[in-house]
Amino acid sequence: MAAASIILNMFFMALFMTLNAQHAFVSCALTSELQSKLIKVNQAGPYLGLIIPNSFELDPLLQNPGYTASDIIIDISGRRFRFGAMGDKPVILVMTGLSVINAAITTQLLLSFFNVEGVVHYGIAGNANPSLNIGDVAIPKHWAHLALWSWQRYGQGPDDKLPLEDNGDYTREVGYLKFADYTSNISIGSSFDNQLNNIWYQPEEIFPIDGTPEKRQHALWVPVDSKYYKIAQKLKNLELEKCINSTTCLKTSPKVKLVDRGTSASFYLDNAAYRTFIYNKFHVSPVDMESASVALISLQQRVPFIAIRALSDLAGGGSEQSNEADTFASLAATNSVAVVIEFVKLLPPHSKWSAS
């Protein structure tokens, strides 16, 4: 154990010195004080990394008695890493900010600088699944980024190859959306078209740490860790909040729902037509702006991952329940925190799991 600790310290010191010299990964210099601090906190690991989109999702956890904060805070490259514990599990909390780009950057920083055994991502989300309700907490088995497209030239169709398709850059295997199918205010039986034509959904290029550098692989539906997902199944009967206050309550009691798929993209989805399309085509439930990025980075780094998202609205409206995310975001955030705390309680302490 002592030899392993010395090797780990030497590895981190070499990494930090290289990054400091080249300014390759952070915008600020890694001072000797920061290097020492990083080595010290990593010796106390491994940690469970909790990745959180925004402050209104972070604050309920900071205020929850299920989380105990330490006095250790480390700021790197605009991100704040907070150290604490949930039960006997040491954790690192970090807020990403909005969008798939911020989520990817933050996740990579977390996994590059800290001794992390697994990643739990939580927050609120829109809903594309009509069988789920506002306030429910959805835990998908797979995540995909559905905003990487090949936008097809007007006049071409499904039988025409996409540019660079022969090179393996783009594919028609995933499928497409035809804008003309959503033209409104037309008479029945009329023919119509749309110059926006078709968008073809694409898998992401990934470069796993155990792969060959610069040799790409592809991933669309990224699975969460199978052990984490099995543990999450024990949360189905967890009691969740139904009311914001004495006058504003949901008509149904929220539940924890394990679902097949969730999706992310860097746009806020509030359109019923697109919501219906992606549900029918891809069978997705939660829709958000970060989870797929966290999933993809965790996949590339071979770190166990799961995402827990509470539903704040039916994307695009249409339910009989009041459907404004502004109304139910706080309730959804509270429920997501409650599920995360119970999930972490079920994890074995200081257990290094391999990704599965």
C-alpha cells in the first residue's frame, strides 16, 4: 500500500508539473501550494464525484443534512470543487453551468485532477415520455447526445449519400428528421416541401483512454454503469415531495422511474412536435442539456457513471397539470437531491469499482 501511494503521488506530481509548464489544461498556473493540496486530497480518496448543472440544483444538496461539508474547496480553471461526505462516502461536488460543452469540460477536469471512483450526475430535466409525470425522478439506462447532425442539402433524400459518408465521418444508420413533415396550415392531400430538408442524427466520436490515440471510435447510446443501475432499482418505492407549498401541489405523487433512454442537447426543448418525434423515434424520457456529455466523458475515461434527473415539465406542454418549469423546478430539484442521497447511501464505502 505504501509503495502504491508513493507511485500515485509521483504520478500526480509529474502530471501537475507538466500541465503547469505547458498551460495545457488550465488557464491558471498550478502553484506549488495547489499541487500539494491536490496530492493531499487525492491521498484521502477515492471519491464519488457529484456533477451538478446549476446552483438551484446544488444549493438543496448543500443545505441537506444528508451532506456534510468539509473546509476543503479547490478552484481550478473557473470550476469550484467542494469536498465533503454523504454518510461514510467521501464526495466531491462540482457545478458545471449550462450546456453540453460546460458539462464536458467540468467532467474532464474532475476526472483528470482528482482520485474519482465513480460519477453521479443529477438535476432537473424536461420530459418527453407521456407516461411519466412532473416531479417523477427518471433514471435512464442509456444516454445520447442528439444534437450532432449532418444537415442534408435541399433536393437530396434518404437514398443519397451524405458528404464524407464513405470516409466514415457520417452515417445514415441512426435516422433523420424531415422538416417538411411538420409544415402547418396546409390543405389535406396537398404536396409540400421545406428547404431545410433533413437532418441526420450522428453518433459521437470518442477516444477512450485504453484505445489508440487519434484512432476514433463511435458511441451514440452510452450505458450507465450496470452496478449503479442495479442499485438504483432499490429506490423505486422512495417517497418524494408532492407539494411546493400549502396551495401548490401535484395531482399525482412523484415516483422514481427507471427508464431506458435519456437525451441531451445544447438547447432548451419546449416544443411538443419535436418532443413527440424524439419519443416516438428514440423512446427517450428525460431531455436535458448536460447528462450525455457527462456520460461520454465517463465512457472515454472508463469511470462508472449514472445520471438522476427529476422532471420539471412536459417539454412543449400539453398535460392537464400546470406545466411551467418555473413553477416546478424547485420541487424537481428537491426530489433529485433526495434520490441522490439515498442512492449514495446504498453504495459501499471507499469501494473501487471498475466500469461495467
